[in-house]
Amino acid sequence: MRRWTATALAFALVSIASASTNADPGALDVAATLRSAVERPTPRSARCPGDMALVGRTCVDRWEASLVEVLPDGSEVPFSAHEVPRGHVVRAMSRPGVAPQAHISMIDAQRACKASGKRLCHAPEWKAACRGPENTTYPYGASHVDNACVDTNRTSPMAVLHHNEHTDRTMNDPEANQVPNTIEPTGAAAACTNAYGVYDMVGNVHEWTDDGHFHGGYYLDTKLNGRGCEYVTTAHAKSYYDYSTGFRCCADEDTLADE
């Protein structure tokens, strides 16, 4: 008999319910109920803030980072996920339901984490969070499942906007990730998680770690440089950024209070 992990079972149930809605509109309530169960937040560890998950002895942001800009008077306003933050005073946030920050270099990602009392994740702890307590290739299991994460049949913004031109100019067009069927809001892929309660560690946007590489792939590629949680791009300088590069933060346990 096949043994299902909680994440895999939840994903299967959501898939079944979603398929049922095509034939029976009354099944919408079932699908919504099952999706709610998948998305229910995991219990908060007293050793990590509520927006972070405890992985070993590390607190890991549950969601890909977004940014707020700190104004001269100390007030904060949301910073556009589609703009380059270089030259702005920003800090990192871990929140569901928002566009993940892209167009960010490792240097600026480090700066944003530090401004929130955190740090950029070490590569081994990032990978441990992605693989989950069951140590699988993908957050949800051993094999790729279409549409479990934001990595299946997505649209190339460079093809839509720039006739497949890939230059610094085109790849930092603020419109890139506003093309439909590119990024999704953080946590929108309910099955792209594991028992730690971290989301989108595969697909959506690449994630910088402090080894100077980015991990997990993005919505157009989670295979070329390794599969799933093993994906790593090593070809770029720490100052590099484009529409695909994002991040999340980490911290040692017991070093942060809830905001």
C-alpha cells in the first residue's frame, strides 16, 4: 500500500477536488475546504517569529521576500517587486499573498535581510528547508508534479515583450513579471511546501543564498541546473540581478521577536 505524506495527500485531494469542479459546480465548496486545509499555517515555534519556520536550529522565512522602503522620517511604504532596489533603503518582509521581490542582487538581498535583523540563508540550511523533514528532491515529494509549484507551462516575458532579446535592459524591464502567467503571489501554490511550512522554494523566483549562488529555479526553469531543491546557478556575480532573482532570509533560533 502506498504511504502518503501529509503534503502529498493534501495535494492529491486538491487535485481531485479541482477536477471535480469541471463537472460539478457544487464541488467548488469541497475544493475550497481542501485548499484551506493545505494552506492552514503551521504552529509557530516559540524560537522563531510567526513569519518564519524552525528548520533544525535556524529560522527560515516561510515566504519569498518582499520589501518595504524606509523613508527619511522612519516610516515605511511597500517597495515595488518589479523595480531594482539598489540605491533605496529597504528591508525584507516575509508575507503571503504578495508579489515576490525580483530584480535584486545578492548584495542588496543581504542588506535587506540585515535591516530586518536577519541574514541571507546559508546554502545548506536553505536546502534543508526546501527538502523538508522527509529530505525529498521537491518540497512536496521525490518526483516532479506539474503545477505543484510555480514552474509548469509558464509564459516567457522576454518572448512577449522583447522578441526573445535577453540583455540587461530587457531582463530588468519592470513589466517582465507583470506579464500574465509568470510569477504568482507568495504562497499561492498551496502544494509547494512541506511539513516545515515554507512555500515556493522551488519555482516562482530564484533565491540567493550567501554562497553567492541562487537556488530553486524560477517559473521558467527548475531543471537545467539541477532538479527542484538541488537546482543551483553559479554563473553570476554577487552584484547580478534580473527579473528572475529573488531571495528569502534566515536567522539563528531565539534571536528575533515577533513583529
